[in-house]
Amino acid sequence: MKNNLLVIISLLFLAGWSGKAQTQNKIVVNANDGKYAISKHIYGHFSEHLGHGIYGGIWVGEDSPIPNTRGIRNDVTAALKALQIPNLRWPGGCFADEYHWQDGIGPRNKRPKMINTHWGGVVEDNSFGTHEFLDLCEQLGCEPYICGNVGSGTVEEMSKWIEYMTFDGESPMANLRKQNGREAPWKIKFFGVGNENWGCGGDMFADYYADTYRRFAVYCRNYGDNRLYKIAGGPNTSDYEWTETLMKKVGNKMNALSLHYYTVPKNWSDKGSATLFDEAEYFTTISKAAFMRELVEKHTAIMDKYDPQKRIALAPDEWGGWYNVEPGTNPGFLYQQNTLRDAILAAVTFDVFNQHCDRVKIANIAQMVNVLQSIILTDNEKMLLTPTYWAFDFYKVHQEATMLPLSIACAKYESQGKSLDAVSASASRDKNGKIHITLTNIDPNKPQSVSCDLLGVKAKNVSGRILSADKISDHNTFERPNLVAPKDFKDAKLANGNLSIALPAKSLVVLEITE
Ligand code: AHR
């Protein structure tokens, strides 16, 4: 109620009631009202056997001249560790529903080869399999999120994979694991029972998948103290019928329901270029990214009917911008550049997830390295960090922090007769009591001055970083890897408990406030 009043006063202020010509934006952060933790798993990643997502991007093999630890490149793991990546989804995607895990264990030179039918029809030699993936997760200190094969696999195959990875004792699969050099079982928490089962994961109707899920899930056993967190294949975008059916028929036999939504600026046959776009296309991209809010809210409303206690999470485990591949690259490899537009797309998406953290508890951007909206691009021994990497870096302060509700009354960014809120934001208080606010000015032309009230905070100090660039399409290349990189931000000032921020056009800012 108090917050609503503040928003109304702020709107009047925006409408010119104050008599000031300057555009003003008002944010009210209520630090007394924090109820929910922002799960760190909202900041999860995804690596599929697709193009150079794994091979070249992560896995170079033990004999490579590229510095590596047991075949996994060191530069990439160092960059990922700095980002505190919380979980990694693997091996797909569509690839997961054609993957037979037993082909990816044992001596590498004896592993069978297969065709990667979805992604360029290339030969997959299975040199990166279960042991290599779980070694990667151990090197990163992140939770593995394994996606099992429902589309073309069997219940037996899936149940044996879980036994192989997690059973501590005498059993055919545990013995096989030991034979392959791993004595102790791994801990596996996140397990996907299929992927896109309405499409590449079996082309099923919701009813049929719900029954199939129930059958597979029975044999996804918890061995010892390992507890699986089962994620059901969820809806495509706004297929609310799918959510309704799964909630009705599967209910609490799943821990989470996935959701896939990609931001495609134009259409699926000509998605638009990753780097060459005009302002109208930029506007469309960000408004399509912002559609995530409606998706999360509408799927949540259905889930609330069946699960008012919010025990079952919504897991947007594939999201991000999907553009035309870079000219001259294999169309099946989905290699695309990444601009400041993508960092803004990511920030707007994170704000939706943070603000709905009572239901959204795990999410995965597609994909981590060299595929779609990547945070890292590699070219043989070279590596660069994309603007999306820096968006993750700015937002990592929210991992496991208490979400602080905020209200925003802001200017509009207008284009083509349509408008979007110019400012997007999230706030949280971490376990050391520090308050972090991330703010994004999506307007590529106009700076925004923001006045921020911090209710329940005795703010003493503020410091920050900013990500921006001359052009919204600016991006890092192997020749200029630091064109878009963070800088110190000095335009946030505290006076009498009020925070004022001068946000440049097309910028992301992270602020740390101490009391
Ligand atoms: O991320 C690329 C593909 O997009 C995934 O394999 C699939 O699940 C989705 O359609």
C-alpha cells in the first residue's frame, strides 16, 4: 500500500507535476520486505554437443598444445570459475534425446562414433562423456545438471546411468564405473527426464509425455544419500496447455518443470543478424526478451492452482537470443557473435527471474561457449569474454541473496509507436548485509537520471561498475577482445539516505551499498 502510494507520487512526478523538464526515474527499494532467496541456480549454463560448444570450446584433449587439465582448457575454466557458475546442463538439448551414455565411457580410443543428426550431421566420437563432464563440473565447483534420453532411450538405460554415477557399493554399474577409474560415486542433483518432448525429444502430446515421465521417473532412484531433483520436460514458450497437463498428471512427482523460450528478432527462417541490426530491430529484440515476464507469470499462475506452496519450480533451462549464424560458419553449429544488445537482453531476463524467485529456482542460458548467446567465444588457442559474460558477472552478487522488492516508475523508451520501460532493475541483500542493485537503461539514445529510495537502509557508501559502449552493436572480437568491458562507475551518489544515479544510454550498472 505504502509502496503503491510512492509509485503514484512518482508517476505524477514523471508526468511533469514537479515542474522539472528533466526526465526522472524513481525506484523504491524496500529492504524491510525481503522474503525470498534468489537461488544461485537462476544463473546456470548449458553446454550441448553442438558445433564447438564442447569440442574446441571446452574439450581440447590431453595432448593439445592449448593449456588444459585432463583435456579441459584452463583459460575457459578460469573464466567460468570467476563467474561462480552454479550449474551446468549437459549433454543437450536435442542431442540428449539421441545420446547413449554407455558410448561415452571407457577408453576413449574404443568409444563408438555416432552421427550428430541435429547439429550439422558431423561425427561425434564420444571423447567427451560422463567422466569428462563430471570432471569439468568438479574443476568448476558447480552442480552437474544431466539431461537424460527419453526420446530414443529406454527406462533401463536411464536408470543404469543414474546407478553408474551415484551408487556407492557392489553393483554392475558401480563396478563398471570403478573399472573406468572412478572409485567414489558422484553426487548428482539436477536430472532432466527428457528435453523438448513436444519436439525433438519424441514429438509427444502432453498427456503421453506426462505418462512417460511418470514411468521413467520411477526408476530414477536415489542411491545412498544422493537426492535427485527431477526436472520434467516443460512447455515450448506459451504452450500453457502443456503446463496444465503436467501439473495435473505429474504434480509432485517432479521437482521442477522446464520452460524453453528463445528471443528471435525476426522469424525462424531469417532470425536477424547478431551484429548488423538497426534500432527498430534492437527494440523488437528487447521487447521479445521482455516477453519472458508474461511467460513466467502465466505459467506460474497455472502452477499456483495445483501447487500453491510453490514446491515445484519453474525452470527456464533454455533461454537467450538466437540469431543467424556468423557468415561463413556451419549453419548447424549455431555460432553467433554477441553484442551489448545481448548483455541488455540478459539483464532484462535476469530481472524477471529475480523478481519471481519464489517460483523460478533454476535457469540456463543457451549456451555457454561458442553456441547461441554465449558468454565465451574461442578460436583455437584464443578466447574472449562476450558482453553477456559481463552481465552474468554483474548479476552474480544476487546469487543466494535475499531479493528486495522494488517498484520502478520510469520513463519510456519509444520506438515504432511502441514503448518499453526504459529502466529495469533488481535489488538484493547478501549474507554479509551488503545491498546490491543492478540497473539497466535499455534506451540506446537517452541517459536516465534515477532517484532511488532505500527504505530500511542506513546507506553510508556506494561503489559500482558499468558496462556500456559507443554502439549497441559493439562486440568483442579476437582482435579487440576488450571493446565491451566493465569500468568503474562514479555516477551514483548518496545524500541523506537517497541514492541518485546517472545512467548513461544503453548501459548496465551494478552498485554495492554498505551501511
Ligand atoms: O539450444 C539449441 C537447441 O534449442 C536445443 O538443442 C533444443 O533443446 C532447442 O530447441
